[in-house]
Amino acid sequence: MQALFPSIDHFMIGRGLIADPFLPSMIKNNTTEYPANRWELFSEFHDTIYQQYDAALSGPTPIKMKMKGFCEYFSQSFSDPQKTFKKIKKAGNQKKYQATVAEIFENESK
């Protein structure tokens, strides 16, 4: 990153952190390489957010709405962002949502 922007010594990440949770460590370590277990870590990151919302919110609809907002950014990290986000939006209930997300991460990690 420093080579691309040599005069910049501070970065404002904002929503980029949601789209790519590896961005801070990549900036800190001055690399553009992702960890070998990127999709496993990303899946754990997603699941942690989901579990926290599940514990804090009442009912499946508020959880789905909150996660849909995150997934709009998350999907940008995948090979086909539009298709990924469309699959997530179409998941009608919690069970379908979780199965869809698991399938997306599994397919991406291949």
C-alpha cells in the first residue's frame, strides 16, 4: 500500500472495513496478500456478527434486515458480487439464509 501511496501515512477505512475485514491488517503489514485461510476467517467474522444480532434482536426479520445491509458490502469481496448479494436477498428465512451463506463461502474457498 505504501508503494502505491508513498505520501500517505494515515488511512481512513470506513465502510471498506465491512467490505474487506482484512484491509486493516494488509495496511499495517504493508501487503496486498490475503491470508491462506481468508474465507474461513471471513466466514467466522460473518457468523460472529450474525450471532451477536441474533442475541440482541427479537425475531428473524430484524436480523435479516441488519445482515442484508452488511451483506451488501460483504458481497463485494466475492468473485461475483451481484450474484452473491442476489442469493442472499432471496433467502426467505433464517435457515435458508444460513444455508445460502455457508454455500457461498464454500464455493468461494474452492
